[in-house]
Amino acid sequence: MTAPKPPPLNSLSDAPGIHYHRSSEHSRLCTEADSALLDENNPRIRRDIIRIIAQYLDSQGLTSTKVTLYDEANVKQQRENNYISDVVRLRAAVLDGEWGEVDRICSSAYLKDKKHILYSVYKQQYLELIDDNEPQKAFTTLNKHLKPLEAQQSVHGEFRDLCYLLTTKSIQDAPAFRNWDGIASARERLAEYLQSILEFEIVGRESEHQHLRPNRLVTLLRQAVAYQIESCQYHSEAVPLVPSLLTDYAPVVVPNAEQTSFVGHLGNVKCTAYVGPYAQLVASGSSDNTVRIWNTDSAECLATLRGHTSRIWDICVDRAGSTLFSASGDGTVKVWDIRDLHKPQCLHTITSDDSGDIYSVSLNPLESHIIMAGYDRKIRLYDRVTGRVVQTFHGHDLSVAQAVANPLGNLIISGSKDQTIRFWDMMSGSCVKSLRSHLGEVTSVATSDSGMLLLSSSKDNSNRLWDLRSLKRLCRYKGHQNTSKNFIRSGFVGDSLIVGGSEDGMVYLWDRESTNIVQRLDGHQGIVYDAKWNPKRGILCSASDDWTLKTWWFSPQATNNNVEL
């Protein structure tokens, strides 16, 4: 029985009634999903999440799993109940001046922010002893209880004034306690503070008795998916079917027309990267020794980063869009603060002795380390916190064209002019696997978002797809030209397409499964070195030898140039 053929490319480009939202229109349609909308650390929200998950488990017949969830949650619930009881007892003991009871509660109770509560309680006890003219007992309380908690003082200098009280005639003589109005009033204020803690805890319990609507988890997931669809740049009249919840929904769009051209560089453009989670900006690195940052919609150059003394081979940007990293032929990687585009700053320059050109720069998944590689055949792992190289990977026979981390962050994958792809253990620095299948220099490597696929480009006129689990070659993409220039790269467009540059000046798009060419984008007047897809905006950005950067989109009015070879 033969295996079924993969389904044909189901792209939004073939659907009727497509609407494209530019960023200005899009911003009015959707509220950005950020942490200000939902505080996941709020006790009430945490309890709501547990109830919703338990409801779903019950609907799926996973009763034992639901019981386990509630058992673990109830342990924490009991702990919180004990906490409320301890605070109630502590408040009553403070109001009555039962300091022996206060000591017993504080020594055995579970209290959140316990040190701050203890400091407030013992400060009250100390002030009462001073007010009652019992300096010896006050001195003991100061040394035994307050001194270890000095860091919890409410205002700077308060502990100093507490010590000063041992030598004064009145509590009001100390600057921090000039408003002291007697023991009773001070106890009331401390009781109000403890009461506010109680109210914060109790208010969060109100949702426990609220009716939970049926299928609440599925309803919330449908609302989340609807938000993702609505926030996409491309809309179809047909309602899409979302295949997975593990990644945000992004329609399969085959760009067919040039959208914008970015002009300003004084040399060929080697690389490009989007800036920020919504790609409102795009950056480019050039042989004119500069990095430029552009407005994606208007193509206006908003900033030019100067400082390198040779061409820019590669750039990358952190997920927040606040820091840019540039690799240059001058043997350095520069770290730029680009939060203020009116005054971008070079924060740091990373150098290495006799390294030659740095061809590749990237970040590990946690963005805690920089991965650098280049002419000297080495790969370096640079710790952004300590400011030093913490691991060096040796093994390639010729210069390294590109090095990236896998999505799990435990491996570095590199492609080299020695025609090999190597896999390195991040911790030990050892090479755990080497692949030699290409017949030419490897010019780029890239991993899919799932971490299960690897794409490599080579000067043998091919891009190859690999299964990262078995390290078996799955297929080869041909039709473009890549034989002589440094460095033509390729990448993934969602789960369905492959994109790559070419020496013939075109951007090529292949169906990932069938390997057919589904689009050739003609517009550049020179070699296309790099092409990057952004799913949030539904655009492709390409960098070329013709000194320009271009973005491409799907235009319903454009002529259909899809081809199958």
C-alpha cells in the first residue's frame, strides 16, 4: 500500500475575498496581548485557572488526573487558610498587647513577607518599651529581634533613629518618630496594616463560589484563536481551520508582488532582520559598513548605526526589539541599544584576537548568550552577563558561514565552507555529529520553529531539508543559483514554504513537501543574499547586491506568477 501524497499547498493566496490590513488599520482592530491585560500571579486568577483546567479534565473523563490536581491545589489552599488564621491571631495579640503570644505566633506561623511583618510588629513592641521607660528590655528587643531585620526598615535611617531612642527623653525626639501619638494609636495603625493583608487574601476567594460556565477552557481557546486570526494582516472570507494550538495562527501566504523598496545604502545589502515582535521596523546590514533601521511601511530610514570599519555580514535582534547585534568583516560583533532611534548607542564591542571576518551572529533561545562564527573556523559562545567567551568550538577545517542554536538551546548547529554541517553540545563544546552531503560550501543553516527540521544552503545549487531527530535528508530544493557568492541564505516560511535567495536576482519560494517552486519574485537588479519572512505582518523581506532592501506581499490584483517545475 503506497503512502498517501502530501496535500497540495493550501495557501490563502488561492482563496477568494482576501483583505490586507496595513499596520495603521490593524492597530485599531486589535488590542495588543501584553501582561497588562492579565496578572497571572493574582491569587484569584490562579484559582480560576485551576478550576477551568479541572473542568476540562472532568469533561474528558480524566477523573483521577483532576483529583490529583485538586489534591495538590488543596495543599496550597490549606496553607493559605492557615496563613489567614495566623494573621487574625497576630492582629488580635497586637491590639491586646500580648507580646508573649505575638512571639509564639511569629515563631511558628507561615507568613508571606514574614520579615517585613516581623519588623513592623517588633518595632511596635520596642517603641512601647521605650514609651514605658524600660530601656533594658528595649535594648534586648533591639538586638535580638530588630537588628537582624534592619533591611526591612520602612524609610532610610529609621533603624538609626530606633537606636537613638535609647538615649532620648521622648520618642518624638527621633526624626523618624516625631508623629508618635501614643501606644493605642500605634497599635491601631499596625492592626490596620495586618487587616489590609487579610483583605487582599480574602478578596481573591470570591471567585470560588462563582458559577463556571460549561466548556470554559475550549471557549477561551476559541476566543484566543479568533483574536489571532483577527490580528493577522491577511483576512479571507472563508473561515480558516486552525491545525494546532502550539503556535500562533498564521495563514499560508505566497507573496506575489513587491510592496516597498528601501533605498539608502551605499553598498550591497548582505542581511536583514525584523525589529520587535510586530515587525514595525526592519534592519539591514551592508558592505558600506553600516546597519540601517527602517520603518517597514514607509521605507523611511530612521537610524544609521556607524562604527564598524568593514562590511556587515550578519545581524540579529532580540525578541523585544531593544538590542541589535552586528557581525562585521572587521573581526568584531557590536551590541547596539536601539530603544531610542534618535540616539542609538553602541553598548559594547566584542573582539577576539586574529579572528578575521565574523560571518555569523545569533542568540541562544534564552537570549543570554551570543553565538559568533567566522573566518577563523571557530564558533564562540559569549555570555552577555559576564561579558566573556565561555565556550569555543573547534573542528571545522574551513571558515564557518553560519552557526545557530536549536530551539531547545542544548545544541549549536553550524555550516561551513568545508562542506559539512556540525552539531555541537552547548555545555561540553564537543562535536556530537557531522553531516557531509552537500557538494559545495554550506552557506547557511536554519531550524524550524518546531525544532524538528533543519534547512541548509550550499554552493551546489541546492537547499536541503533534514530531519533533526534522525538526521536523515528529507528532500532537496533546486531551480535557483548558488555557486560562487558569499553568502546566499535560505529559511522557513511557516510550516509550508521554503524561501531562499539566488544569484539570478530572484527570491525563490518552494512548497516544503512537494519541493515545487511556487513563486519566483523578480524585482532586484542583483544577487539576492538573504530573505526573511514575518508571520505577524505577512511579508517577506529580501536583501540584495543592488544596494536595496525590498518587502514582498500577496496582492490580489497582481498577476499570478506561481510556477511548478
